[in-house]
Amino acid sequence: MSLTTLTTEAMEEGSYFVDVSFYNEDNELVTPNEGTIYWTLTTDRGVVINSRDYEAEASGQTITIELEGDDLAFTSNENRKLIKRRLTLLWEYDSDLGNDKPAKAECIFYIRNLTRLPVAV
């Protein structure tokens, strides 16, 4: 399992795009098997955010996961300037070593706490 820290911060309750590429055991770009890409969004302590647990994605060598609004909201006990989120991925691929090989990866990104968000009237 690999862990990557993304350098671009998300803004609280804004939009954020995560581009994901998939690699095999030889670090070669692969297309995951159809219907096997899933992701989960959690706090650093593993609490699922906005019911984003086991979200399915279409297969491709590179995909873009879009997070927005409540995906990027702070929980009631989070009050720091930056908070950490984890995006965990799971997929399967075929290789010379066999079919339906499981793979996992995780990335960390930060959300900036805005001073005050406007309230719709």
C-alpha cells in the first residue's frame, strides 16, 4: 500500500479534485478490472465523512475523484486552521502474476478552515 500526501489544500466546503493513476507490482500503469475501483473518505482517525464509504468509480488508467461541499466540511469538534483527510482506494487488476490481484493506496490532503463562510439568506 502506498501513501501520498497531496500538496494542494482544499478549501472548506469548496470543490477539490484528486487525479488517481493505477500501477501494478512492477510500477507499470494499468487499467483496473471493470467494477473493482472503490474509495472511502475519512478523518485521520477513520471516521467516514459525508457517508463516502465504498464509493464506486468507472475503470480507467487515470480517474478523477471529485469532492465538494459536505465532503470538505469540518466536523463539529474540528476547529484547527488545517484538518487532515484520508482518501483510501481499493482496486483489482490482472498481471503476469495472476488475475484479480488486489491493490490499495491512500492519500492525505488538508482542508483549510475558512474564517467565516457566507450564509444564504
